[in-house]
Amino acid sequence: MEFLYDFAGVTLPAAADAMVWRGDAALGVLVGAFLWLVGASLASFSGLVADRLPGIMGLDDADGRGLCHPPSTCDGCRSRIPPIALIPVIGWILYRGRCGHCGSRVSPVYPAVEAAAGTASVLIPPLVGDPASALAALALLWSGVLLAWCDIRHHLLPESVTVPLLFAGLLWTPFEPDPWMRSAGAAAAALLIWLSFAVVSRIRGVEAFSGGDVALAAAGGAWLGLGGTSAFLVAACAIFAAYSIPARARGITWMPMGPAIALAAVGCAIAPVW
């Protein structure tokens, strides 16, 4: 038995034939720290994209913010956020969760998502083992975080992300080598999600269709293949029920399904059950 990462005496075991990177403990720490920083930084960037999505997509003429301009500012006093405060998790801790100028509270959700994405980025390679599968799972994770942020904030899954993710899965994925099975998985996932929306719309008498959810489900089906589509959709529905049913009990009538679909795709990529 060998170990991939060793952090402060806490080790994560990985079988010798399933290790992605080999080396001494120092190298393992460096690799883990790099993956954590990348994952946390991409999660932080995803939060920025979600916050500025109406301006980026031209959905709000009053929102002139783009992807790179203007610099990030405090929602309370509109002062520019210093670079050190933008460091994932660490910046929030250093400033004690508040703006350094006006003292406005910064939601702990941001560092929590950054920490979770960073930690997941560290854990995925030893859990998956194969380098190609690990990279693919990381790609699903990072794109899923972005899409989940957008869906939660604006009830929108931008096709500029879902469509390339779908075609990437159709072209290549380590989880399903057969291109016909990838195409069949995409078609099956899209059809089943679309049918579920049709049933809900019929029963409740409301418009429940979401093209973004259909596209994201198709992308997950393409990446996992037809063999993984059933487990993927069952997992997505279970995750969605886990947070939508309690929300409905609190009087919230609509919850985004994108986060559930994204999380299910990552979970099935990490631990395939088919």
C-alpha cells in the first residue's frame, strides 16, 4: 500500500496500481496544494461569473459589468476589493468575513464553496486513479461548480458552457470509449429529463421546462455513456429531492435542478456503479 497525499500526518491511501502521481511526501503535498488552489480559485471565479452573468450575457442593460472589467468591488460601499482579499478562503479569513472599508458582512457561502471545490479537487485523483479519468472528473467538477452557481443565482444554465460540455463528451471521454454509446447516453438522458418536465407540467398545469437542464443532462449522458445514464439520472433525482422537498416544506415553490445534475455527473464519474 502506498500513499498519494500526506497532510499533517493524515494520509489518504491509494493502491499502488491506482496512483496518479508518485513521489515523496513533499511532492504529494505540493501536488495537493496546487490542486486545492486551482479548484478553489475556479470556484471563486465561478462566483464572479455568476454574479455578473446578466451583464455578460446582455440580459440586463443596466448591468455594464463584463467578465474582466470593472474590478471586483464591495456590494455595500462599492470600494475596490484589495487583491489579498480575493485569495480563496484565506482572504475571507484575513478580513474576518467583512469588507475592509465599510465592514459589510461577506457571506460565508463563498469561502465554503471555494473550500469544498478545492478539497474535492484534491480527493478526486486518488479516488479515480487513472490520470485521464481524473482529469475528466476534474473538468466535470469545475464546470459543474460554475453551472451550479449560475443556476442558483439566476435560474439559468448558459449554453456557452453546457453545449461545449456536451460536444466534448460526445467527442471523447475516458468513461465510455464507444462513440455510439456516448451519443445514445446523451440522447437518453435528454429525453428522460424532457419527459419528466412534460409530466410535471401536465400534472401541475405550469410551464416546467428548462432547456438548460436538458442540455446539462445530455452532457452528463455523453460523458458517462449509455451504461452510466440510468445511475446518473437516479442520482440526480435523489439529490434534487434531498434539497427541493425541504425547500417546498418551507414554502419555496421552485428550486434549480442544475446543481443536482452537475453533482450527480461528478459522483458517477468518480464512483461508477455500472
